[in-house]
Amino acid sequence: MKKITPDPPVFAPQAAAPCVAQLLDRAAANRALDYYLLDFKPPRQVATVTYAIPDSVDLEAALAQASDLLRCAGASASEAGKGLSGLQRDLVLSVTHLVELAKAYVDKSLDGLITH
């Protein structure tokens, strides 16, 4: 029996891979554009939030609270690192360094705020 329509071409898995990669890249680009251009905020599940900060908290108060929390975290990590040695001590003290760096950025933000 003769077929009027030929069979579709057979794609090798290597030929199909770039198509899938292109689709994934395009989907990622669309998500990024939607996020930045549409002022997208992902929905937060209230049940999964550990600490709920009220919307009435102003920026200065939030930054001051974050600065205090980072100071406490840095002091805790520094104290925990005193009793350790080797790699564990290095890891704990690197956390101290990161916390101090974050606190410096928060404090810099507080310095730049215009208060009324």
C-alpha cells in the first residue's frame, strides 16, 4: 500500500535538546520580564510565615529592628565560635563576618534616611 503522506521526520535526541533548552530559556525570560515590568510580588502564604510584620511598621523602624537583630546574631555567632577549632570555627566566624557586613549595609541605609 502506498502512502500519500510521508512519515514525519525522526529527530535524534541531540536535535530535540536545543529546542527544549530554547523553550526553557524563553520561559525564564518571560518570568523575569513579568517580575520586573509588572511589579510582580509573589503571594505569601500566611500559614508558612514564621513572623508576620505589620504593614504599619515604617521603614526606619524596620531597619533599626533589623540592625539590632543582626547585632545579636553577630554576637551569638562570635561567642559560639570561641569554643570551636578548625573548620567549624572558620564556618561560624564566617557567619559572624557576613552578619556584620549585612549590619553595616542596614546601618548605612539608616544613615541615608530622611526623617521628619
